[in-house]
Amino acid sequence: MTTTQNLTPATYEPRRTGRGWHQDDISLLLGSAISAGAITWVAIVQLTTIRNIVGLSAIWYLFFLLVYRMVTDMHQGKLAARDKMMSVLIATGSLIVLMPLLFIISYVVGKGLPSINREFFTQDLSSTGTLDLGGGAAHAIVGTLQQIGIASLISVPLGMATAVFLNEVRGPLRRPVRIFVDAMSGVPSIVAGLFIFSVWIIQFGNSFSGFAAALAMSVLMLPSITRTSEEVLRLVPGGLREASLALGSTEWRTTWSVVLPTARAGLVTSVVLGVARAVGETAPLIMTSFGNSAMNSNPFSGAQSSLPLFVYTLIRNPFPEQQARAWGGALVLIVLVLVLFTTARIIGARQPGARR
């Protein structure tokens, strides 16, 4: 006779995998930090002559890692302890890298924000004296937008076409073109300015202008856009090309209707990164646009100012009024660059082929 026993399932504690942070993880983190501070105070401050804030911070951090590893090992196991330790180390490294950027941005904001007002965006320096208050950077902002716009019109189609040739066409000139693009990526910005100055201004006899500055910027933007676009096109699945060709579509039609729309988000990101690469350059502008204190809305005739050249010129002036304007221009330029990189980051987060 078989008897059936009532078996109750055993209760067990689920294994902690180390992924994610919970309330007890935060408690252990804060407790370890406080304990490390107490150990540093008793063992270092009271018993030694070390008073340097950097040295004490380094010692506190070492004690913190030791204590945190011990308590995490006791409560969550060795696997979770190793995972949490690596998370703390990575977060610390990210914070160390981020601190100089935050310091630079906060310093420029503090120096440039007092100069930002309505007149700063509507007036130029044509009627403003060296020691006068007021005046603005309207001429520099207009020059920067025009020069970047013209440079984008030149470099974006060329960069995209070159990327398509390198990744889709793959002709006999593919290797020399890639070597040329890679070599252009390492060209210093001042060399681009010298090239445009020698050819466009000296050889062809043209004057300083915003268009000359745009030509120098396009030289800097072209390799960046080409290389980034090529990497984006490589991410397009080959099955999409094969399916289009199997349906009878030509190669150029496949590239135009399938490959480029699929990589649209990445291509837009490459354009934004290329613009951000050149928008803050100063060296090429000194020899091409030359600078101007008055508004010149015609980029094809006469010297024209821009924000990098505006900042470079005024920050070298010994008078505080001029330096204040330079810091204001630097703040506007940083905001413009941050907007471009943020836009690239948001667009780059989209999945390939994602719809807007």
C-alpha cells in the first residue's frame, strides 16, 4: 500500500544577482562612506600630520572601498560584492572625467552670463567704444550661422556621396579614397585655413569673406562626416539590400530607397557631429574671414566676424569691458555646441530605421 505524504515546497531566499540598486544597497553605500570618514578622522587626522584635502580624500576613498567590499560581501555574497565594487569604480571614474567639464561650463557661465542681454543679440560693435558698456555679438552670431550653413551645404553632400561610394559602390578607387579621407581627418585646422588662404585669396585674388571661412570649415567637416556616415551605412543589414535587389531594383535605387532611409538617424547624427567639429574653430577664420566689428550679412563680400573670432579678438584686449563681451560670446558658443551634441545624442539613440 502506497502512502502519499504531504510535501510542502521549501522556502528559499532568491539569489541576489548584483543587477540593479535597491534600498539596502544605498544604505550599505552611505554606511560605508560614513564609516570610512570616521576611520579617516581617527586613524589619520588625529594620529598623523596629514591635512591636505586631496590626500585625505584619497585615503578616505581607499577606506571606503575596503569597508564597502567587506559589508557587501557579508550581506550579498562575493558575486554581488564584485559587481557593486566595479559599479562604484566606474561611477568614480565617470565623475572624475565629468568634473573638469562641469568646472569649465560653470566658470564660463559665471563669467559670461552678466553680459547676456537683449542688446547682446541685436547690436554689433561698430558704434561701441573700447571702454563703453553695451554692444553685442549680433554680427558674430550671424556670421557663424552663415558660415556653418554654407560649409554644411558644401560638405554634407560630398561627405554622404563619398560614404556611399566607399560602402555601397566599392569601385577600384575605394582604397585610395579611404586613405585620403583618413589623412584629411588628421589635418590641423590651421592648415585648412592656410590652404584656403593660399588658393582662394592669394591665387584667385578674392578678398577675405565668410565664404572663404566656410570653405576652410568644409575641409574640416568633410572627413568627419564621411567616416561617420560610412560606419553608419555598415550597420544597415545586408538582407535589406539583398531583398531589394531580388525584387528587381537597381543598385542605385536600393541605396536611395532602402539603405539611406534605414540609416537616416545615424546620417543626421554624423552631420551634426561634423558641424560641431568645425563650429568652434578659430585658426582657419583668422586667415579667411579676418573679422569685422560691424554687421556684414553678405558672406561673399568683405570681411565677416564669427563667434570664435569674436572671442579670440576681445579676450586679448586688456580692458575689462571687452573681456566681458568675449566671455559672453564664449557662453553663446558653448551653448550652441552643447545643443548640437545633445541633438546628435538624441537622434543617435533612435534605432536604425525608426520612424519619427
